[in-house]
Amino acid sequence: MFLTVRQFFILGIIFLWWSTSALASYEEGRKAYGNGNYAEALKQFQPLAQQGDAYAQHSLGTMYSNGYGVAKDDVQAIEWYRKAAEQGFSYAQFNLGVMYDYGAGIAEDLAQAVVWYRKAADQGLADAQYSLGVMYATGRGIAKDHVQAMAWFHKAANQKFDKAQYALGYKYANGDGVEKDEATAVFWLRKAANQGYISAKKALEEIKAKEDMSITPSLPKPTEVKAAIQRAVDFIDIETFDAKLLIISKLRAADVINVPGCVYESKRKVNCIVQLDFGMNNVMYMQLPLEYRYSHWEAPILEKVGQENVANPSVPSPTVEQATTGA
């Protein structure tokens, strides 16, 4: 039996009306759900879910899983999640994976958790990509594979998923299944920390503390800095004077000091501007925290030994202590 053009037209109108009505009901249910009016949400979602609407089925699963407007029932949650998941709804696939992963309302089955995580991850759902990465990293439900774990973490992290960003930072910081790379670790940890992820903030603080501990022992003591400045007074070739200067409160390491434009009023006095540069040429460059790189500092140095001399009035005259501390 063939349908006439008129019959096709009538069926099209009916389908359009039903689709529009279903969409309106779902939107009403979603709005009620967002406002905490779960009774109204349930009223709107139930008939749609029974008619096969995947969005409504997933929403019902979420309500049963959390006990929103209904008694908490993981078995019912799984039933509705599965109906939506089998229609390819990614969030339902992910949540069904979670239920298998934790044995909620069903016997724990890590292999099935991996199956459903993968289905959702393949559709680009960041939550599922991260969870699949965890399964590979820990060997739960699948053979441990750090390469696959990193690949899935990267996919989720590139979608700004904070847990995945932290996971990447952790693995790079500790060399866990990947070559240790502190710069890359900081890159990902900072992204997670900027989203408020507490563990990432703590990890960054720990890395910073380790950097400070590794740098400090190799630096000159304040007394050694004073001695270096003192030697500058009687140093013949002042323009090639090599020293390391420590400004206690600001700098951690320095390159060679350049002393341009020095004024010799006697062999016992030098009056000049000390220009301190450090960064790319520093042997400690790669070990320095980013905030200490490419830095520059200038300070006037005036030293007198044995007799009083008239200082150049255009140049201030700090003490050694002031020059050393940057005061």
C-alpha cells in the first residue's frame, strides 16, 4: 500500500508537531530541573523517556542516581542510562561507565567501564577521555599503557578539563610513565591551578620550594658579596671585573657584573654604576624559576678605603650593605 502525497503531508505535520511538543516539554523539564523543581522535571521527562527520547532518558537516570525528586535507585538509574547510551548519547555512556567502574547498582565490571568510557571518549567527551586515561594509567580493566594514558589525558586537557591538566602535570613532574620534564609539568599544573584546582596549586608550591632549596646552597654568602665589592676598589682592570652579586630579597643568581663609566679619583676609590645582568648566559639559567630569568638591576657603588674623597655628586653613595640588599 502506497501513501498519497496528501497522506505524506499529514504525517509530516504530525511529526513536526510531535517534535516541537517534545522539545518544549524537554526544555520545561530542564528548566524545572535547573531550578530544583524536581517534581515538575520528573513530570516532563517521564513521558518523553518512555517515548525513547535519549535526553530525557539520561535526565531520568541522573535523577534516580542522585535521588532528585525520587528515591535514590541505582538500578533504575542504570536502566535509563543504558537506554540513552545505546542510542549513542555520550553523557549516558560515560555515566554508565561510572556505574560499572564503581559497582553502583550493578556488579563492578572494569572491562565494561572501559567499553563505555571509550564510546563516550570517542565522541569527544572530556570527562570520559580523562577517565579512560586513568584506566590506562592504572591498568584497571585494561592493560597498563602510559602512552595511551598520556594521549587521552592530552585530549581532555586540551578541552580545559582541570583533572586531566593536573594529571599531565603530575606525570611530567614525577617522570611517571614519561620522561621527567619540569617545565612542561609547570605548564599544565598552572593551567589547572588557574581554574582553581587545589591539588595543582599545592604541586606548584612544592616545585617552587624545591627550586629555592636547590639554588640557595650554591649562592655566595652576604659576607662574600661584600668582599667582592671591596675588591673592586683596588682592582686594576675594573671594566672586566667578574663577580657574583646577591641581592638577598630579590635575586637568586647573577652573571658577570659590568661596570661601565667608572670614575677613578684615586687608586683607593671607585665611583661607578654597577650594572647587573643575568639570564641566558648564566650557567644556572635552566635551573632558575621563570621569574628570575631575563632580569636586570642597576645600583650605584661607592667605596672608600683609608682616606676621605669627594664623591661625584651626580651619583648617590650607598653603603656596601645598601648596595648588597638593594636598599
